[in-house]
Amino acid sequence: MAKPVGIDLGTTLSAISVIEGGKPKIINNAEGSRLTPSVVAFTKDGQRLVGQVAKRQAILNPEHTIYSTKRFVGRRWGEVDQEMKIVSYKVVQGDNNAVRFEMNGKLYAPEEISAMVLRKLVDDASSNLGEKIKDVVITIPAYFNDAQRQATKDAGKIAGLNVLRIINEPTAAALAYGVDRQKNEKILVFDLGGGTFDVSILEVGEGVCEVMATSGDTHLGGDDFDKRIVDWLADEFKKDYGIDLRQDRQALQRLYEAAEKAKCELSSVLETEINLPFITADASGPKHLQMKLTRAKFEQLTANLIQRCLGPVKQAVSDAKLSPPDINEILLVGGSIRIPAVQKLVKDFFNKEPNKTINPDEAVALGAAIQAGIIQGEVKEVVLLDVSPLSLGVETLGGVMTRVIERNTTIPVKRGQIFTTAEDNQSAVDIVVLQGERPMAADNRRLGTFRLEGIRFAPRGIPRIEVTFDIDVNGILNVVAKDTDTQKEQRITISGASTLDKGEVDRMVKDSEVYAEEDKHRKEEIEVRNQADNLAYQVEKTLKELGDKAPADDRSRCEQIIQDIRQAIKENAPADRLKTLMNDLQQAAYSLSSQAYQQATDTGAPPPTAGKDKGEDVIDAEYKEK
């Protein structure tokens, strides 16, 4: 039976990990890297690229290269205005206010694109481990709402995976840090990734990992820091040349790649040069961008973003009923924590150095593998207690949100509350399920609506309707409304909020399987092309070595088939055609070798050997053991 794996499905980079010998270990991808870019591209000839190969061609194919998908997952149209400004591909409105990406005339859901990244990770890991992986634990930002959690689970299903658990990223990082400590410690996980920011406070030790409080900002990450550099570069260029590079998708993609590179360099140096030749052109000729960016200027450009990190930190500390000195360790997770100003912010607030013993890029994936090990019983004597990040409730008379489950409640949890009718002889009630912290219903996110009918006629305030909220271990919500008089009940699983109904998910699962077959077929075709090209080269080499000794008919036949093979490769001929030509060439080459051998036997000379020059002397070396 294949082992379950842990997956960190990141905004910019993803990783996959497995338990081996009781310890979590990152699994390399097909390219040999420990991290895989969360990028999917569609080429003009219909190919689908995932990972590093997709990222590499992004500059030349900006409108059909999808990245930062995580910022769109589980969100509705109208919630992604800022996200749309930082991507070079086309984001459109789908049915029921859903967010969709338009590629070559076809619409893709964010969950579908995430599924492609998951499939790439799992396929590479399966090849590496030598067994087909089915069971996975996927991490998500702690501050993801119910719709985003369900959407991530849908992505796993579309990829053909069995999602054992959805786990919060800071909690996973804490598991990687270790719960086997002899004394209890209160740790704060500061997780600033490519697109999201989370803060969680946990108590760990003696095999228990308990989340005390969590907070965050799902609109803050490394992408936002990149955008500040891009805007600065574009504004300066516009001042000099009167051209706005943001209007050119290819130039914009180059700006983002240069901005990300500059941001990374400024973590270790005080100044970097951004050099983009031939960035655009006008009537006077080509234009080049060459500018210097100092760390001080970068910190000035991103000052308010860095300050935004402080709000969720203070909120989490307050919710946990602690003060900064009560925190024993601060764990920094996510690529963006390498920014010196971010590290300084954390150090100044807590007046202590953060713990840097865990790898910020890999800790979350390693923790996910530990969680997978806990579920399968491979990791024992570890108890994980997570929390719900946001309050849940229903809309009541006057448009007020009445909370049923408060934020930072340990999950799984089941809680109920009694409500009644607002009018005389009311025979039905609409239950509006909400998530958020604002007092008025309209200011919170509406997760779903359902109707309980068949209530007996009675004056208002008499019927008793019990509404029960049940959050599972994945943080996904089920709601039941029951009339205590008639015992009639209505229930809802908040899944429609993911913008995908069951039919769409099933269709995407089938599409994913078709894609997998197409990828397999394409890979086989490439392998056959390579084999045919190699065979043509080897036979051609043998013909040169034989020279005049090759029978004229056999030489002519081999040369004709070699020419046919190269033409077939050039025209992307089907694999069957290439296999037929390869078979013909192998038979012709065999006949050629037989004739050459026969001639050599008749004359008493040794037949030429492929790969060895005529007249080459072989010298025996004497080997002495010292």
C-alpha cells in the first residue's frame, strides 16, 4: 500500500513530502528540484506545461501562463479586483459570479489549475517512490474561509486524489518544528508566503500541538511586494519615455520577473541593478530599462505592507490572552520572511531573535507529511488540536449576525442555538449562514442559504427552531436546522461556496483523466521521436565507417529510410509511423551489417566496429595495488 504524502500547495512554490524511517522527507520533482513552481501554461500547439517548464516560457507566453492561482481559489467575482491587477493572463466572470481564467477560448476554474499542480507533484513523487500515490494531506492558509477550504478539497478531488485532511499551514510548520519537547512551549508561527499571510499561536510539548489563536490576511504576500517594485519601475520609465509598460503584457511579465529577482537579491545585498534591454520600442527605436534599486528604497516602497503584518500579530496575541514576553519561540515560515525589514519588525515587536532552525520553504510540507503519518498511524503519540479561524453564525431579525461558533474555537466542534419566527403564522424560515467578525450580516461573507418549511402556524416567538453548526477536522461546515415541534429538518454542507457544483467537479475529474492520458501519449511520442533520431544517427555513423565496403543497394535503402525518419520527425508524424520506419531501418541495418561481415570474412580482415577508429592502438595497462 502506497504511503500518504503531505503537500504544501503554495501561491508561488509547492512541495511534497513523505514519512520515511519515522522522519518527514521532501521528495524531489522530475527536474531534480525540491520545490515546484505553482505555474501552469498552455502553448499554441495545445500542450499543457506545469512547474518549472511553464515558468521558464512565461515571458514569451504571458497571456497563457497561469500563476498565483491560490489567490483566486474559492473566491467570487468582485472579491479579486486587486488580484486581477497583478497577473498577465485573462481573468473573466463565469456563471454565478464565479472566477474563471480564459485560455485559448476555454474557461478554467482556479481549482482546475490547482489540480494540475497537485497532479504534477503526485506523479513526480510516485515515480520517485516507485508506487502510485492516492492519499494526501494538503495545507492551506489558516485564515482561509470555508469556501476556500472546500475549493482546495475540490482541487484534490479533480486531481484524482483522496484528501485525508486539510491542515492549516502554521500548524503544519509547528509540527515540523516538533511536538516531542519535554516542556510545553508557546510558539508563534509567522507565515508570510507568496500570496497569503498567517499568524498562529500554538502550545506544543509532550506530544500535544494545540492551536490557541490564529489570524491573518489572505490578500498579503510576496506578490504584493513585487507589485510595488513593478509600479515604481513602470512609473519611472513612463516619466522618462512617456510609455506605460503595464499596458504591454509581455513587458509586464518581464517587469514582474525582474522585480522578484531584485527583491530576493536585496535580502542579502544593499543595492541591485535592474537591467531589461529591449523592454519596448517606439518610432525612435528600441527602449531599454536600466535602474538601480537600494534596500532603503525598497523598504520605503513597501513600508505600509510591512506594517500590515503587525495587525494580525497583535490580534493573535490578544485572542490567545497573552503578551509578547509570553511567547517562547517565533518561527518564521514562507519565502517572504527573508525580507530584512520583516525580520526586524518581528524582532522589535517581541524583543527577541526569531528561531531560524526550520527551513522556511519546506517546513509546511514536512509538517503535512507528519499529519499524514498521524492519520495513518505511522506517527504515534501526537495529538493535534486546531481551531476555526473565523466566527460562524446566522442572520437574524434586523440584518444582525448572531454568532453560533466564535473564532479560535477548537475543531472538530458541534454547537447549536435555538431561534424562533419573526412573524405570526410563519410557515417557513430562511437560514442565512455567515462567516466573519462584523456585527452586521451584510458586512460578513455569506456562505450559503437554505429554507426550513412546514412550520406549524403559531404566533411569532412560539416555534422553536434549533440551528446546529458542525465543523469537521478539515474546518468544513455542515449546518442543520430542525423544528423541535414537527421534527422536520433541513441540512446544508457549505460546498456551493467553492463556486463549483458536484457536476462541475465530476466533469473536471474526467477532464483531468483525459489530460493525464494526453500527457502520457505525448511523452511516449517524444520518446519514440528520440529513439528514431538516435537510431538514424547510429546507422548513419555505421555507413560512414563502412565506406565503400557497404553494398550499394543496402546503403541506398538505409540513406532513404534515414531521410524519411528525419522528415517524419520534422513534421511531428504519429508515433506509429515512426515505429514502422524504425523497424524498416533496423532490418536494413541488419542486412547491411550481415553483408559487411560476410565481405570481411571472405577477405580475412576484421569487420569495422561502430565507435572505434581504424588503426587505433589498444595499450594494456598494468595495475598495481598500493
